[in-house]
Amino acid sequence: MIEKIYDAVVFGGGSAGLAAAARIAGQGCSVAVLERENELGGILNQCIHNGFGIQRFKEDLTGPEYAERFIEMVEDLENVSIFLESTALEVTPGTPHSVFAYSKRYGVVKIECRAIVLAMGCRERNRGNIGIPGTRPAGVFTAGLAQRLINIDGYIPGRRTVILGSGDIGLIMARRLTWVGVEVLGVVEIQGYPSGLTRNIVQCLNDFNIPLYLSHTVSEIRGKDRVTGVTVTPLEEGRMVPAKSFDLDCDTILLSVGLIPDNELSRKFGVNLNPETGGPFVDAGLMSSVPGIFACGNVLHVHDLVDYVSEESERCASFVVDYLNGAYHTQHHPIVSGANVKYVIPNKYLPGMTNRFYLRSLVVKNKAELVISLQGEPLKRKNLAHVQPSEMVSFLLDEQDLSPVSESAEKKLEVSIY
Amino acid sequence: MKNSIYDVAIVGAGVVGASIARKLSAYTSDTVILEKEWDVSFGVTKTNSGIIHGGFHYPTSTLKGRLEVLGNIMYDRLQQELHFPFRRCGILVVAFTVEEMKTVEKLYMQGVENKVIGLELCNRDRIHSLEPKLNPDVIGGLHAPSGGVIEPYRFVFSLIESAKKNGVELRTRFKVVKAEKKKDHFLIQGENRESLRARYLVNAAGLYADEVSAIFGAEHLQIKPFKGQEYLLDRNAVGLPEKVIFPVPSTVSKGILVIPTPEGTCMVGPTAIEAINKEDLSTTQSNFEKIFHSARRLIPKISERDIITAFAGMRPTLEGNDFYIAISEMQPKLIQVAGIQSPGLTAAPAIGEYVKDLLKTAGLVLTERPDFDPFIEEVPRIRTLSPYEADALVQKEPAYGEIICRCESVSEAEIVAAIRRGHTTMDGIKFYTRAQMGRCQGGFCSYKILKILQRETGMSIEEISKRGPGSRIITDRVGELAVKPPPAAATSTEEGK
Amino acid sequence: MERKMVCISCPLGCRLTVTWEEEKDIAVKGNKCAKGESYAQEEILAPKRVVTATVPVAAPLAAAGADRRLPVKTSLPLLKRYIPALLTELYKMEVKPPIRRGEVLINNIEGTGVDLVAARSLEER
């Protein structure tokens, strides 16, 4: 069996893994990237629409263009070893950590390392998770799978489709399907407001007169061998009103109903998972409950902007390098979600530096205020013109913001939205 | 062989037909098994709960009781020969009240009468030690260590593979629509104008045994479909039990069960509701609540958050509450095997023996095949090997190193093995390998399996289906559909429209 | 005449109110930057969109279809009325690796000055 030793191993060669690997190698450590597909780039490869990189590069790039920037960075670095078409099946935390990576090309490779970066991304919530009753015909796809089939393989999954979920993936697919000649009968959204960006409502639905059914859901899928139709049911005060249901004849239904951080490997490592995010609990350096195992990107929590994924992953990588150099701080203090906040990441902060956080609101509100408090006293406030659960909020706490903490016995911070 | 007359034609390649076929393959008679679907096990057997029952639910005065007990003990040897997933994990029937405990005692006595080995009446301490996740209100129950769980479709695939290895012919996509009685044989016609001739017939057509009986001019049967809905739970589910958990049965059904599977996942269900028609396999929301309420009563930690998927199956019930396995009185060369609902899976190996004997009684001369080989090749499954064993295997056959389904750890070599054994639909591959069965439900492996299928079979992408004609996955390629001009006036760009 | 719309130039999505009498009188309110003004004008006069799509890659050695398609995009927003014809044309194209990111595949679509370019590089197999 081939045996290898690296300073760090990154699980996943997508946007998070590439940014982390580039930073780790750039600072002189050896790093292996394990990627199960036959190319780097992750989900960006199939996101052929634009809107990426506006924050990071001040350019409006497509997914593949954004990915290529990081792929080129990584390919140029000497101390990055890339394992394509490789899947980690057996892992053991320890000193060192050990990983068995399976591939056609190399057989099973035993890799030992001192630090691990979990960057495996997400999987899609599927029909089984949300339990749509009815029959089980062919023609039920998650939006991401349909995107992969159309954009990478050039396969069209159906001719008349209904899309469940108005998140950006569903909206983008409404346009993509229309642009390959598929009839999109409508987008069905359970909430009373669309969860994707308004610009996508305009350029993906309104441009094509595709109806958006807010406060509706799909209550049944019909068809023996292939989908023949779905029943769309409105909700009033959160409850389905079957009497007002209507049917849409279609041969396909696309589900864009949420993403789940894919933490199976994390589980195998014994990492503690946060039920609010679906990803690991992490301290201020994005290190999990297992020493030397870090997490960044969608596996940690579902992001909206890849620009933030890159930022988070590079930040994580800097801490990985500190850890490898024996310079990792251990005095972290907790930061928790308060009123109207679903989660805040990371779960801890370090007083002597600038800490960046990402959070999600539980509520939709205009002219909101973000308040970080210590023992009930506000430490910092930030005005937010508009918050909604599907738009991640970012904020900083620097040394000055945090100076009152040193005088307090209680160190726990609470973040709320009012 | 194909132009002449078969000795036996079996209609239906579910677990019953396949068991009979495999039994007959030990003899020199020419046997053909006919299946109307694209692949075997795609009918009733596909959605079977997979329980090998403990032999105490029915008296041996019934045929099903006798065959259940006989069938149960045949599974160990079958597993050695055919390598399907099977675990004798044990069954518990649990009681909450003194009244229920009396019913449990009756089941125990019945089992003892049926000569079932190892049955045990358990008090509160004993039953909770056997299954710590039980509801603390359980006061006792029955423990049947002879009970177990299998993957029914893997079982059928392996039976058919073994039967074929020993000379049985399989004809899929052959739906019997007409039969003509000739002097000493039947001329059987399929839906697509195929035909063949056979001297003896076995009607093992499950839900359609009544139609097939009519086609052959035999008894009037009425198969009433009874639907059962079930849920599959994640292997990481906290509520996963060690043993199969039964409540005390009612007069109507065995109840909602919690069933661990041999591969580490778990099922809850099934319901038992008379269905409108044989084809309506839809699941409903009302059943969901009922199933989880009942399951949680047995194992409180069962949670709907762990659901991977839901599905429904259909039981072929016949009036009279017993198996109808007999030489047809109207067609003396036809063996009827109808109304095989629970404990049909458990009884299947014994049904194979029983039908073989009925064929003999009906006049079929059976000579043992001297070169009968009961074993089939065991296909390595990468997930069962240690990394070192896996490495050795991958060095010899690299396709074992290419992991296609990461949720269930299935390699490309296993998918190719499935395809080469005739499982050329997405569902067939799923049942043989487990790829697409895991938590992502095919999100990350489907597009890879589509490519492998095209490469191995030469099928075009439009021909590939979920489970046969009518269920294709891809309808067109990009560029084949006309792109419509944009609408004349775009709709208002008001938010929230 | 009045029309409400949302600017799509960046993710902020400013809500605009556009009023006009003649085509040269367009007045825009609600934008936070100059992009909003030009977007609104264009939406009324000559709506344009950036088009992203994929084209087939010639793969003489592939047994079961090409390995993957090449993502492409318009270098600038293209007049909406030209989009269906562009898509129809590009789906029929076939490009051969090696391809450089940014390479022009169709020059000056319908005389608009907008090109179709490759959105990634592809090596020869």
C-alpha cells in the first residue's frame, strides 16, 4: 500500500478546499487535496451562470471562471499534491490523523497528517427528506442534479417541469431550463416571499413570464413510470388548504428545497456537530472539537456567496498553519445566538485579534439592528437595511470592540437582531 | 432448446417464482421463467419488508404455517451458497399490558407446537436487556432468535443467477397475454408477439395470479391488493434497534414494525390498507402520522428526521387466509401458487420444494442434474473490506477503487457486475449494489451511473430508464429542443408577484 | 408612463421607479449608483442580458458522448431579442480542445459588438 505523509490534508477540491490548500501551501506547509470527481472546482463547475466574484475580484464571473482562478493558484504551488477521483472511506483521528483514500489510479493510499481541513460541501435535500406523498415515478430530480446533467453532460431531464423552491438554485434552473427549450410551468414556494435574490426573480422568472406561486407547496406527485403531474396546494396561516389545490400537468419536478452540509466524514472523525447549522461546532480558528481538525465552506454552514466561502477558507487555513507551527491560541470564549438569530459562526472568539463572523437571521425585517452584547450590555451595534434568513450577514469584532471583555468575569457574547 | 418445448414455464420472477426456478435447476428438466417487468423482483417482492419470520404466528395446520417453519431453517445454507445479505438478528414481540402478554403466551405455545427452536418468553428485565431501546412501558414479550432480516431483491437476484447458472432460462419483458392448450403442452404468447411452449406451468404471478389463471383456463381467482406503506431511516438513526420489533398482532395484521436491515439501515411500517387497484403504489401523508406514532410507541427514539425515503408495496391477498399452492383442478399440468402474502418470503425456499413435489405428482419426471452447482460467484463489495484487503483487490481490478456512490461506498466494479448480470435499469443497479439508496438518494452518483450504463450496454442516454419502458431518465439532449422566443412584454418586476 | 423595476446590475437589487414621456425623457429614481440609471434606460429602450450556456466539445475518442461541455458566456449583456437565435446557434457548434478561457468563439453577435467567449480552459485529451 502506498503511504504518504503531509502536514495537512484537505477533503474536497471545491471552492473551500482550493482556497484553503492554496493558503496552507503558500505558507510553506505540505498539503494534499482529496477530490472525488475527475477535476477540481467542485460545484462551481456546473454553476455556469454569472454573479460570482463581485466582492472578491470586483468582476462578474461565471462559476467555472471563479474556480479556475483558484485552480491555477493551486496548480502553481509545489507543495500541493492533488488526488483526483479519490474518496476517503476510512479515517481515524489521532496523532497523527490517518486517512485511507480510495482511487482507481493508486489503489488505497494511507495518508498521515497533523491537520485536516473538512471542505466537503453540501448535499441537496431530496424528496425523501421532505416527504412529498404520491407515487415514485422517474422525473423527480433535485435542482443540483438537473444542473449537473444539463450543464456538464448536456442531458435534458424532461420537457415540462415544475420547480419546488424559490431559492437561487431553483430560480437559476428555471432560466437554464427555458434556455434549453424546456417549458417551466411555475416555481412553487412555501414561504410568502421568495428566498432567492430579487435580481434572479427578474432575470429568471419575469423575463420568461414564469409564474411564482408564493405560499404554496407541492402536495402530491403523480405518474406510474414517469411523472404525469403534480398537485399544488396553497397555505393559509401555515396550513395547507386542500380545497384550493390545483393540478399542473408536467413530466418533471425539480426540487430546490435546501442544502445539508455533508458531514459523514466529520462524524467518522468524532467531530461534534451543531444541529443549528448541520456542521461542526468550531472555535475562533474554525477548529472543531477534535484537535487539528478544521472546517470551512459549505460543510461548516451553507453559504450564499462563494466570495465568503473563499474568505472563510483562507482564514481557516491561516489558523491551520498556526496549528502546524505550534502557535495555536487556546483561550477562546463563546459567542452564542440570541434573539432572532438562527446561528453565528464561529462559535468562539479570540480577544486579541479581529474576529469575523457569519450569521443567519430567523426573521425578515427592514431597518434592523445587529446587537452584540456582553452580560446584557451592548458591546457593538450594526445597522442592517434588510435582513432575511436566506441572506447571510457578516460582521467583525476587533480588539477595540472586544476590550470590555478583559474587564469582565463573564466572557460569553450574545448576538441578536432587533 | 429454444425451438422445442420447455418442460416447465414459471410465470413470475418474484421470490416465489425464483425459488421454484432455483429448485428446479437442480434437475435436468428444461425450465424457463417469465417476467413481465424489465428485471426480476420488480413486482411484489421489491417492496417486501425483508423479514424472515420466527414461525410462531400461524399454526402448522395451515400450509403457510408449515412452509414458514420449513423455509426459515433453509436460509443459512442458502446464504452460504448465494451470498445475499442476511442476518439472524432475532424477533421480539412486545407486550404493554397483562392482556397483551396473554396473547404473547399463545404465540409462544404455537411456536413450541410448531417445533421452533430457541423461543423464549421474556419478563420485563429480560426483554429490555435484549433490546435496550424499547419503550420503558413494555412489560415483557416473546423472543424468537430464529427470526432475521434479508434484502429480498438481492435474494431474488442471487436465486435467478444460480438458476441460470444451472440451465434455467430467464425471459424478462415477457408479459403472458394468451395461452392455447395443445395436446401435451401449452402455447404461451407474450405481449410483444413472442411465444414459447411448455408442458407444465407454474403460476407464481403475484398480484396478477388471477389474470394468469384465467389466461390458462384455470380456477377463477380474485386477488385483492392490500397496500403497505413503509419508511426507510438513515443508518445513523439513534432509534435503530438490534432486533425486529413487533407489537402484539391484531386480528387484521401483524402491526407496524421496526425493522433493522442487514445493511444497517432501518424500516418502519408497513400499513395494511385495501387498495383501489393493483397499480396504485402512492404514499400518503395520513399514513405517515400513523406509522410514526406506532413506531415511536415501540422505540421512542424513532424520529422522522431520519427519513431517507418512503415507498409503498402491494400484497396479493386471496380469500381464505392461507397460501393457495396446489395442482389446478381445471388444468392438471398447472401448479397454482397464489395469495402468497406474509410469510411468503420466509416460506419461499420451502415453497420451491413443495412445488417441485407437486410437479412430480402432476407427472413431471425429475432427474437430478449431476453437475448442479449450488454456489454462485461472490462479488466483493468494497465497503465490507478492510483498507488493506481493498488495496489488494484494487491492484488486481482497478474499478474497485473508483467509488461511485459515496453514501453507501459502492465501487464502479460492483456496478459493472450488476450490469453484466442483466440489471440494466437504474433501479436494478440500485437493488444489486445499493448505489442511490443512501442519504443523497442518487444526487451524486446518478450521473456517473448513467455514463457507466451507456458504456457497458451501448444503450443511448434516452433509452436508460428507472425501471423499464416509460420510466426513462433523460428525454433529450441540449440542442434538440427549440428555444422559444421571449414573451412579448415581460411581466411586472414587482417583488413578490 | 411609469414602471417599477428592480435593478439587476449587482446583488443589492435597488428598487427603481422609472418615468418617461418620450423615449428620450427617461427619469430614474431609487438607484444607489450610476449603473442603476443605465440599467433602467436600457430596460425601457433595449433590454439586454448576459447569456451563459454550454457548447458541445468534439471528442473523437469518447465512447459514449463527449466527456463534458464547455461553458460559454457573452462578453457583455446582449439584446434580449437576439438570445434565442444565439442559443440555437451555439448548441450546434462544436469546439475542439485546447481552448483558452476567454477565447472568442463567436465574434460580434449580430453586429452588437458582443462576443461569445469560453468561460474556462479545456485541455486536449
